[in-house]
Amino acid sequence: MIGRISGTLLEKTPPTLCVDVGGIGYEIDVPMSTLYKLPDIGARVTLHTHLQVRDDAHVLYGFSSTAERGAFRSLIKVTGVGARIALAVLSGMSVEELASAITLQETGRLTRVPGIGKKTAERLLLELRGKLGADIGAASAPVAGGQSDILNALLSLGYSSAETQKALKALPADVDVAEGIRLALKSMAR
């Protein structure tokens, strides 16, 4: 397995780039999030990689961080999701946004990514729930007991996940559900 590549960046032809390592040019497919972080052509670059071996090809995928590579590996394990769709997901949202969408079970955020329909989004949420956030350190704080009821109530009222997470952090730890919803709504109304 090729886990990391360091060399000189020769070409950028989205979504593929070429990296010269000791006189050998490696073609590497990358998500757009990684492509935007790359230096200019001719500069040194280091990428975390994933090698996929198929009957007809050996394809190398590159990522700017180990978290991004871990998310890619989790995505390709989902039934019906291949490397191209996984790259599209990572191109359309950051790893933290993906982890948040999985944690909060937000189908709508996933369906905004080109190539992801409702059924695929639901399958991603189902198969990655509890796995992806643990692998990459989900952006959302763990929600305990009654706070998950407060979170679900606020989400069903149409508030975004960012707003609800911020409101939950401001609540006392031992607040009951009804009082927590009231306090969260009051803080978000300001």
C-alpha cells in the first residue's frame, strides 16, 4: 500500500495531478478541497494517499490530511458508493461538515453534492452513523441524554445544525428538555 507521497508537483488537471517522486511521475486523483490547498507547480508537495487496486487499473487517490483520507476510506465502504462519489462528497463539503451531517442525520446537506441522490444520502447516513465521527473527530460535540431531545426539537423547528449546537453549548448541563428548548429558543431569538 502506498500511504504517502512526497515530491515535486508537475501538473494540475482537475481532478488529477502529477507528482514527480525520484524521476517517476505519479498520477493522483484528488478532491477539490485538496486541490485548492496545493502549492504552485514546481513546489514540493506531500499527500496522504490511498491505493485502489482493481482488475483493470491501480488508481492512487491523494488527500491533504489523514482525516480526509479516513473519511474517503469510510465513504468507499458504503454499499453503492465508489471512489468517484466519495471524491465528489469530499469536494462538496469539508470533513467536519460531513461528520456533522452524519451525526445530525441531515440528508439535505448530502443531497446538495452532485451525484448524491436521496437514497444514496440515506444509505450514507445509515451506514456511517457512529463510525465517521469517531474516525475523524466529528465537529459536533457529543450530545447526552435530554440534550439530544432538545437538539432534535430545534432541528425539526428548522434551525440549522450550527445554530442548534451553539444554543446547546450555552445550556446548563442538568437542564430538563422543556426548559432546555425554551432557553435555547430564547438565546437564538437574540
